[in-house]
Amino acid sequence: MFTEEAPGVFSVASRFVDGKNGVVVGSRASVAIDCGNYVDEAEAVADLIRENEHSVGRVVLTHGHGDHVLGAEPLIGGEIYAHRLTPTKIDS
């Protein structure tokens, strides 16, 4: 499900387009970049973060399209970084 593009930088395989969502695993923390279309994709990202003994704490949402935010539930609970208009895109 993951391809390590560089040390600690993973792209996430998707049912539609690979590589549009990812996770960066650092020595002290991790950050998810977008959440995918499906909860199971985001659950896999959350599992990868936990396997590295980090809590799911930071998510970057690049924009509000469904294929970047609909799977967010397993990654919600920490800090979310997004453009201020992203919530309006998600709501529509």
C-alpha cells in the first residue's frame, strides 16, 4: 500500500491514483498529507504512523476534494492544517 519515495517519505496507493496522498515519518513525529477517498486508506496511514511509535497528530489537507478528505476519520483528532476555505469545499 505504501511506496517509500525517500527515507521516511511514503506515498499511499489508492484505488484511483497512486501517490496523491502520503505520510512523512520523522524521528519524533509524523504528518499525514491528505487522507484519501476511503477510510481504509487513512486507517493504513494511521497504522504506519503508530508503528513508528507516534500518535496521529498532524494532517495536512491540500484542498477539499473528496479524494483528499473523505477518508479523514481515522486521522482526525490532532492538528489539521488546511487553507481557510477547505471546510467550505468539504461541506459542499
